[in-house]
Amino acid sequence: MAAVDPHPDRNGIPPIPAPTVTDRREKFAQLLTAKVEQGYDVESQGDTEAVIVTRGRRRRFRSTEVGNRQLIGIDEEGRVTTHALERRERSA
């Protein structure tokens, strides 16, 4: 009798278990710390995602500053996700 592969869709490799919420929070905290050290500001933050902003170049004759905004996070599979968001003008 032939052996049956318990994971035929992964060539015999067992599936990787999804990370726990605690694991995702810890990984996110490390990611956010690294981004802040790189000079990003945190606009808003949740347990596993945040909106971060780079400081834009100050315009000489305007009182606004334009920065790049990104949504960063850790998804349900433990992967880092990054999405660009619309720029937002802020008053000085």
C-alpha cells in the first residue's frame, strides 16, 4: 500500500501556522520603532497597523508642509504590508 501525502498541495511540507495576535503585535512594535528611528512621525496607530508620515520639504512662501503618508501593518499571516496614502497638507 502506498503512503498518502498528508499535504499534497505543498509537496509534503506542513502548513505554517498563522502567528498569534501577540506575535503580530510584537513584530509590529519592532517595525514601528524602526520607522520612527528612520525619521517617520506616527499620525495614528492601532495594535497591528499605523499611518506614518515623512516630513515634507518646507515651502518658502507657503505656510504648509507636505509629507508622504503610508499605512504600515502586519497582516494575519505575519507579513509586513505597506500602502501609500494621499498626501495631506498641514498648516504650520
